[in-house]
Amino acid sequence: MRRSAFFIRVIGIGILFHVYIGVRLIPAAPVGVPLRWVAVLALVASCLLIPLGMAARNISQQPLSDRLAWIGLLTMGFFSSLLALTFLRDIVLLVLHLISSVQKDTGGWPAFIAWSALGVPLLAVLVTLLGIYSARRRAGVKNVDVPIENLAPALNGFTIVQISDIHVGPTIKRHYVEKIVAAVNALSPDLIAVTGDVVDGSVPHLAAHTRPLSDLKARHGAFLVTGNHEYYAGADKWIAEFRRLGLQVLINEHVIVDHDGARAVVAGVTDYGAGSFDPAHKSDPAKAMLGAPADIAFRLLLAHQPRSAPAASKAGFTLQLSGHTHGGQFLPWNFFVRLQQPFVSGLEKLNDLWVYTSRGTGYWGPPIRIGAPSEITRLRLVNVSGARPA
């Protein structure tokens, strides 16, 4: 009932935004009446397609469900760009209005008002196409050196390849995952970290598409922690499936890795909000550290959300690997991530804890990335004296 009410509110807000775009662009555009009606009908269609795409996962019939999701999510991505550009146009028009009021000269502003109303949707189409290309190509490899004090000599150069937020679901399928796995294995990592939100759907629907993850190869294995989307889709069943695929799922626990005589703690916690789905899964970095030998200097924590960092720092971890943010994924959401998370992307430090936040290896929702490319992250541990900027 609560979810239905939320869905209705989202649709209502979406309709108001569609009306706003129509009022601001259609009357001002230098086009004839037939094209104005085409624009009105396109906005009406968008109002219908976006919620249909969001609800498509509730349709069991395939490939109908996935096709509706594709159409609705592409429409959502285009609408988001259109909305952001319409806001930007209005800000520019406000500035021009203030200038003309001071100078008592409207000059060429009327022409700009008209042609910008036409330019906004055209630019939105271009931005959307570029965003689709950025999202659908295989994630690039990003190399990051992490400077660690008191690092055991044998761990100097130790490599961790992180993948995160793949979101296997309506628009990301087996072939997409196969390309990620091949790229990860080509890096020959010492350890693989999968930091949550692997899936967007149930085990029966997506097991065939996550199967390539069983081919992940690293000297010390592949470790996984849950993200919030695993809990939306049934975490217990997915945990069992990930383990069946050979991934070592860490649930508020740790293991000791021996690398050429040097030991490291590798720990993982459940998603930051997992306790609201299952009290037994409440995220707890301190619990994940319990029993770890005090003489092991390097302590790695896998935690889906960056906001686990304060607790991880208090628990004595050296490095936390997270995802969840997607780096904002596309405008205008890039600017809002900081309202929820302490870090958006890249390598940052909290007290003595390094935190690396991946932009994600797939995408969520609209198959679009703008200004926040996906990544497969190759992290290399280095002595402080040999570190390079990330």
C-alpha cells in the first residue's frame, strides 16, 4: 500500500514537470500548429510510457516485459535531459531579462527565446544519444594507486579489481556481464571485490544472466557484499545463488588472506539499510572486524554504500571499497548524491580510512550515463613513498 502511494505521488510530480515543459517550450517555439500538437502528444505519451516502464517488471510475459522497460526507461532518460535543459533555459532567460531591464534594450532576446525553445529538445535528443552510447559500452578500466602506511613488503603492488552496481535486469543481460568478466580476468587481479547491486530482479528471472560471474578468476578469489537492490529482489535467495556461482559472500564477517607470507584482513558488511529488510542482516563494520588478529596492519572492508565509512573508520579499517552512487550517472542527479552520501566517486580519506567509491560498472534505470562513465576499477596497494595520485 505504501509503495503504491509513493508510485502515485511520483507519477503526479512527473505530470506536473511535463506540464511545465509544455508551457515553457511549446508556445515559444518557432513552429506551426501541427508541430505544436505533435509536441503535446509526445509529452502525453511520455507521461504514459515512463510509469509503464517502471512497472514493466511486474509483467511476467517475456519479451514483452523487457521491451516495455526499454521503451519506458529510454523515455525517462530523455525526459530527464529535457527537464534539466528546460530549467537551464529558464535560468538563462531570467538573466537576460534582468540585463534587458537594466539596459532598456531587448535587442535580439525575442529571437533567442523562440529558437532556444526549439533548441532545447534537439539538444536533449543529442545528449540522450551520447548518454546511451556511454552507458551501453563496456566499462573502461580505471587504475588507482592507494597509498598505505606500514604496508607489508609482500603487499606492495597487491591488486584488487572492483566491480559494482552492474544491475543485471531488464536492459542488462548475459552478454553485457560476459564482457565485464572477460575484462576483469584480463587484469589478472590478486583479489576481486564485488560491492553490491549486482541485480535488479529475482533469481528465477535473472540466474541465467548472472551465470558468467562464476568465471571470475583471481589469485585469492572473488568476494561479494549485498547492495540495497539485492534486498529489493530477495537477498537470501541471491546470496545462495552467488555462493553457488563460487563467489564468497561476506555478511558482517571477515577472512584472512595470506599473500606471499603477508596477511590481510578482507571483510564485508551487508548494505547500509539491510536491517530494515532483515534485522539479522543489520550492517555492522565492528562485527565484521571481530576476531581479526591485531597484528595485521592492512584491513579491507567491502561496503556497498559510502556512508558506512564513519563506522568503518571507528572499527579500524584501512581501506573501504564502495559503490551505490553511480557517480550521479546523469544530469541533474549528479548534484544530489552528496545530500545522501559523504562521497560521490573516486579516492578520498576519512580520518585514517581510505574510501574508494566506484561510479559503477553498469547503470540503473535509464540506459544513460552523462558525465559519470562506468568503470572497472583496478586498485593497487603501494607504499606511501611510491604512490601516484589517483
